[in-house]
Amino acid sequence: MAKVIKVLIVDDSASVRTVLSDIISGEADMEVMGTASNPYFAAERMRQDVPDVIICDIEMPRMDGITFVQKLMSQRPVPVVICSSLAEAGSKTALNALEAGAVEIIAKPRVGTPQFLMEARTRICDAVRAASQSKPRVRRATGTASEGSQAKLTADAVLPPAASGRLVDRTTDKVIVIGASTGGTEALRRLLEPLPADAPGIAIVQHMPAGFTAAFADRLNGLCRVEVREAKTGDRLMPGLALIAPGNSHLLLQRSGAQYHVEVRDGPLVTRHRPSVDVLFRSAARSAGPNALAIIMTGMGDDGARGMLELRQAGALTLGQNEESCVVYGMPKEAMKLGAVAHELALERFPAEIMRFANEIAPRMSHAR
């Protein structure tokens, strides 16, 4: 029997605690270990039993959620999923929670259409499952329905695969496409920060809620030499620019002549995600082929694995983050199983590999197995 994930819910709103409890209790592989209205009561409950995952709000009385996460990570690391209305507003406070050690951020469930409630349930349950598999580390203190209850669509739901045998011409422009999920916010910072200002154009899918990616991009833009911003339809993917898919929208790479631009598109959840790495990778296989380098990074589930295989078959260079440097070795592992990854590398090696690819002159043959 698979281990049941014990969840502790910490929120000052009784109604939110009830809704989250109902969602968690409805899953066969999860149980609500307890609820608490603030971190002090949560700490008391944890003296009796340690949860596998904590779902925590940010704005709470007596102690805010970020301080609570900091204390946990400096004393007794437990995977924390931030569930906050601030996520919808793209609050930089929520980003601070990720930097403090939280592994996921999701928006609080609210009243809406049945489809919205289904997707919210999916995101919550997938976030808990991802967090339960993460490896939280001690940090120095500083001053949606379940998988089985919703059809799991492929990238076919957004765009068709490339025609069999279709080849993509090599161009002078090279592009980097990256997919990440749990643990990806910190991993992306570590990948982008060392890159020089003339690095190839980069398109990124990081699983995040709507309204949250703009603040994430702004934070990275202030740390990196490349420009980082949230993608908009029509943006040209050019050297020195990294574009991040907006939360709740798919990101596609398109080619016009020898140049590349992006399209932000609505559509159903693909592999239970919007944006989906599979959608970005398939679009890159169709439009860039051997002109692309694809990287699949830390994250729960299998989003991106099939798209990366298509990229490899189209002649792209495909890299996966190795298990030792992943917070959750899920997405890279699934891509490896499919034979989609040409090489696995530690996180710190990606910047040099990107620039090696950028300076490569001789054409490469397809890496397909």
C-alpha cells in the first residue's frame, strides 16, 4: 500500500480550512492530520505528530506565513505549500515565501464555475503530492481534482504534432526552451544568473498560478544580466532575453523567416498544467528543431517528457537536471525513461552548456535513439 500523505492545514479562516480539508480528505492517498488557525497552534500540533506536508497561508495573526516557513526550515524542515490569495495578485511577498523555503504556491480556492473548481482541486492535490516528494533542506534563519478525477490531456489538445518526416532548416538564431515545476523558482535563478547579456533567447515554462509570473520575472530581471520578463504574444525571442510563460496560459514558440517569436495561448490543461512544458516543447520541435536546446528541470509528474522526446527526434539538444540537484526528481526522470534526454547534468553546469551550444558552429545530427 502506498503511504498516505499526512497534511497539516494552517489558515486563520475557518471556511478556508474547511474547504481545504474537504479537498484533501477526498483523496485516497491523503489525510488531514490536523488544522490550525495560526503557526503557534500548528507548532503545538506538530509536537504530537510531524506532518508530511503543511498547507499554509501568508497573512495570519501572531505570526505571518513567511516567518513560519523560515523558522521551520531553520529548525525542522517540512515541505510547505503556500496557499494564499496573494498568489493571484502576483505578490512579491509570495515570492519571499519561496525564497524562505516553501516548495509550491497555489491560489486559494474560491467560488466559481465547476471547471474552475475542478482545476483548483487538481492544482492543490498535485501541489501536495509534489511537496511530499521534495527534499527540504535546513536553511539559516534570516531576520485541483486528483490525477484520476480529471482527464489528462496531451499537447494534442493545443496544437498538432509536426508532420512525419518534416525537417526544420538550421538558422543563425538559436533558442533555449526550459521547463520546470516544484523547486524551479530557485533552480531557474541559479541557471539564469550566471548567463552573460548575449546569451541565446530563452523561453521558459514554470508551473505557477495566474498573476504570479510577472512578479517572478521582475525578481529575476533584477538579479540577472539577461533581461527577464513575462511573455506576451508577438514578443521576439532574441539574444539577451528570457521570456516566462504567464500563469494560466500556454506558451508557444513560432518561427517567422529566420527569427523566432512567442505566442501566449489559452486552452485546456495539458498533463494537468497550464502553462504546460509539453506544449512549449512541441512548438519548439515544430519550429526550431536542431536550432533549439531544451532543458527539463526539477518538478513533480511527467509534463515535458513527451515534448522533449519530440525535440530530440527533431534534432534538438536535450538536457535533464540530475537527481542530486533536483528538489523533486520527477519530470527529468520521466523524460529519461522515454529516452528523451541526451545528457543529464547538475544544475550548475547548465549555464556553461547553454553558452557552448550558442557558440557551436558545426551542425549536429539528430540525437534520437
